[in-house]
Amino acid sequence: MRLSIILPAYNEAENIGLLLGRIDLAIKRFRGTDSKENLEGEIIIVDDSDDNTAEVARRFSEREKPLLPLRIIRGEGKGLSFAVVKGFAHAHFEHILVMDADLQHPPEEIPAILDAVKNKNPDIVILSRFLKSSRRESSLARKIITAVGLKLQKVMLPGLRFSDTTTGFFLAKRSVIPPRLEAKGFKILLEILCRGEYRREKVVELPFDFEKRRGGKSKLGLKQTWEYWLQLVRLSRDNETH
């Protein structure tokens, strides 16, 4: 298996070392369950920070020598989706896992994701906050924004019948990702699901527990919410023309 892990980061100096350590333990646990598993991979941090996130990440890599080599790419300050798309462009491998750098996406789910890849060969794996066995930890404001956004999405994009299309925690094959992504909204998976070349029966949804932020500040605000609603309008119009 060949895996690229993309971590878009913005001022995550408090979190990035712990995150990289937990990713390394998760990868080791996956390899430990199957000694025949040949896992080749990389971790790509797309860094838009104005703190020392990159320096902390480099120090961790030099000190701990994790299984997957680390690369740090400077972002362009154009937002989370743009950072993810830039990560896609630099990723070397077919399976691309995207997760936030703020520890709200638990790396301990990585073995389950890779087991799904190995056993089911999915085009996309969605880590869902809304399956029955999932648990959500978030502020009241985030809960309201998410609930309203999902209701709008069901009206505007009725064909997307997945439990969580706005999660930032997902894996996709490079071959299903559209060659051109607008990256103008906050939710890049939503655009992939609307415009990507994948088989619906090859989308796997797994539950995960959305963890509390341990440090830094949330990136979700009025600007990101507005961008998401504009994204829904654009994708809905595209859907009507196809």
C-alpha cells in the first residue's frame, strides 16, 4: 500500500508534535497487525502558519525518526481547501488521506481506514461524524452551522446520500480526484463528491469521534461559513447543468 497523508496547518505549533507522534504510533500499529504489509508513505504538511508550526514539525521528525518521512510545503494563505489541493499536487502516492492538524481528527482511526483500503479497495473513505456510533464534541455555534448547512445541502444537492459530506477527514484515490478543483469553499470533500469520478458503491463510511481542540484557535468563522454556502450554490448550479 502506498499512502500520502496531507495535513493542512495554520498556527498549530501547540498540536503538531503530538499529532505527528500519534500518527506514527497508528502507522506502527497497523503494520504490527500484519507483518507482511508493505506500507510505503509520506506525510505532507501544507503550512499557512505565521507561528513556528513548521519548526516544531521538523524538530519532531529529526528527533523521533517516524516511519513515514515528512515534507513541509509552504502554503499561499488562501484557505484550507486550497492548502489541501496544493497537497494533492505534491503527493506521490495513489491513496491520499486528508486530516486536520488540530487533533480533532484522531489519528487512532488510521488503522481502520487502511484496513478498509486493504479489504474493500474503496474509491473514497469518509470518516463520518453522523453515523450512530460516532460522537461529536463541538461548540454550540459549530453545531448550529453544521446542522443548517447539512439541511441546505440536502435541498440543493439531493443526490449526495452520504452521512457526512463536509468532513475534513477522508481518504481518496488520486484517480477519483478531479484534475481541476476550484478550492473556493471550506469543504473540499464536498467538491470531490460532486465532481469526482468514483463509484458510489465504492464509497466507505466509517464512524469517528470528533475530538475537542487542545490548543490554538478554531478556523471556523463567518467567512468560512459564507464560503461554504457559496460553494453549495456553485455545486448546485453545476448539478443542474449536467
